[in-house]
Amino acid sequence: MISIEELYQIYLQHPIICTDSRKITKQCLFFALSGERFDGNQFALSAIEQGAAYAIVDSEDLPEHPQLLHVEDTLLALQELAALHRATLSKPVIAITGTNGKTTTKELVAQVLSSTFNILYTEGNLNNHIGVPLTLLRLKDEHDFAIIEMGASKPGDIDELCQIAQPNYGIITNIGEAHLEGFQSIIGVERTKGELYAWLKEHDGKIIRKEDDERLARLGKGIPSVTYGQSSDAVIQGKLSEQNGIFLAFQWSAPAINIGIQEQTTQLVGAYNLDNALAAISLGLFFGIEPSKIVESIAAYKPQNSRSQFILTKLNNKLIADAYNANPSSMRSAITNFQQLSTELRKTLILGDMNELGASSEDAHHSIFNDLIEPMLSENCRVILCGPIWTKLLSSDTRVTLYASASELHDALSLEPISDAFILLKGSHGIQLEKIINDL
């Protein structure tokens, strides 16, 4: 059985980590992770044959082999290796979590800081107990910062990720209703997200906090902080510009540190992205980046992967693709913003189910329908709902069009395409609405 210290010395010689036997690179370390549907140990010898330097395994059934390194638990070994590497390099780590906006905030922070520093940041959605270690194991001497996104679906998840990443700075974007199957209630969400603040308080860290958020103010009491928001009490203050365009535009300033009003344009859709941008601006100022560079960086950021993404489609539609994920708070924000936008085109809502809401699922969907979709229907907005939850709840409502799956919706759009419309596409990732973007 190899120790983590011995494994770390091998890692220093072979710093490329692979967990997928289909993506082996020469001289990598293959970690044989196991899940509900697979056992990575079964692919260990194949990984070596394909060129891996070593395979880290936890099965006792494998034959003796000089390139098989045995540990008690491969996932735990991966996490401990990442924690040791992070501690050894001792780079500043910025952790970002929250119910909504954490990925956009992470991308904006990365855009701003990379204007001046060499940074490592979470790619895609590698924000869980596997993704965070994999990101940290890419950290090198030449990096000035690591920006680590942290996701959570049950109590204790954020604390576990903090034990690995050992952050010095932290942002909780907000606290809302999501993953309620695991958290049970909004209180469970608050406690889990608050684990980041608890870690930073215990380890003399600092937080970047939204001033006008009572939950975050309460959780962050007693922790050194840089505050942002629309409140005059915030250090970095933002105000929406007087316009009704598709893209977010705002003014920001920091009177307390003698920074006057800055005019900020973005390629982000939705006023709800103001807080995400202000968080990135706050970090940029904290680390000494010139305001002009921050303005340029935020303006240059273009969202991808169906996150507040604006697309002019081949069928002459204006499409807001925000279909990477959905929960009640993000759904409300997206629909409210969409309703307020002016357009000469007919508006169309294409909404998928909001998953992982547990016992509150039906009530949450009913609330969204009654509060937001009903008023849109009265304004002659076309409404298309997709997924088993919507289909069950509104099977008798002839004002909306229902599809049980994205595949069914794709087939329907192939026969009757939508054109010359202004469309909001929003739903949980599991509904896979991103697959119909090319149909629009």
C-alpha cells in the first residue's frame, strides 16, 4: 500500500491526471475511480497498456504489477493528493459557491484577474468532490492564483471541498432554493453554503460579500470583508443604467477608495448578472487591478454553454439561452428579466422542468406558473413547457404547449419551426434543452 507522501513524489514526475480510460495520455497517472455504473479498477491494466505511467487502484482482485499502485480508496487518495499539492505550493485560492451565478461569477473573476495575473480556474462544471481535486492538481509554480468553483447538493459538501482547496478568499453569490432533495429546506442550503464562510473565519481568510443580502451579512459577521452591491454602504457600488437593452449595462464606483463612476458594458443578458459582475470587480480592485483594465475585461467576456447567452439564430430568432440549470430563484429572475425586455418580435417562453426540488417540486412549479407564466400568457406570449413535471401539472391547460422531453420538442420543431420570435430557453440541465438550440 503506497502512502500519499510517496504518491506525491510520483505525481511530481507525472503531473498529468486522468480518470477516464478512454482519454489516456502518455505518462499520466490513471486514478481508477468507481461509480454507480462503473468500476475504474477494471480499466487499470488497459490504461497502462495505453501509456499511463501508473494506475492508482483500490481493488484487491488485480494481479501484481509494477505499475499498479494500491491505496485504500482511490477517490480519497485523489483528494488527499490534491490537498497536499495545494498546501505545498501555498498559492492564494479564491473559492466561489452559491445557488445561482457561481459559474458566471467564476468566469468573470477569471477574466478580470487574468488581465494582470497568471491564474488557474475551474473549467466547465468541475466543481464537485472529483472536479475540485482535478483542478488543484493542475496548479503550478507559475500560477499566481487558483479560482475554485464549489458546488454542493447535500450538507457537508462545501466543508469537504474547503478541506481540499484550503481557500484564502471566498464568495457566496447567493442562497436560494436548489437541490432541496439533498438539503431538505432553504435552511439546509444556507448552512451548507455557509460552510465556506466558516472555513475562512477559522483560517483568517477574507470574504467578498454582497452588502444588501441579509443572509450573507448574518453569515459573514466578524469576517474581514470587501462588500459590493447597490447599497450606499457597500465598498463597491453598482447601479443599473437607464436603458432597456438586451445586454446588462451599469455604472460602478468605489467612493471609499477614491474610484469615481465607471461606465460598464457587458455581453451578459439580465439585470440579475449585476451582482456577479460586481463581485468580479471587487476582487479586481482588491488585488490592485486598474479600473480601466477591469472595465475592459468585463466588457470583453462573452458567455458560453447556454449561460445567459444571447444568440441570433438562422431562423431569425433572438434567443436567450439560459438552459444550463434552473431552480425557482433563477427561473424567476430569468422570466422577470425577459418580460421587461422590449421587442418587436413575438415573445416565446420555452421552459424545462426544475429538477431536484424534492417534496416542494409541484408547489414550486405551480408558483412559477401562477406568478410569472400566467401574466406572460395574457401578453400574447407563446409558452412551450418541456419535461415530465410540467406535463403532469398542466395536462389540461390548452393555453400552453407541452412536451414530455427535449427529444419530442426537437421532433415537433423539425416539423413546425419557430421563426421571427424572441425566445427565452430555460430549464434544468437534465432536461437537455440545449439540444434544441440548433432547431431554433
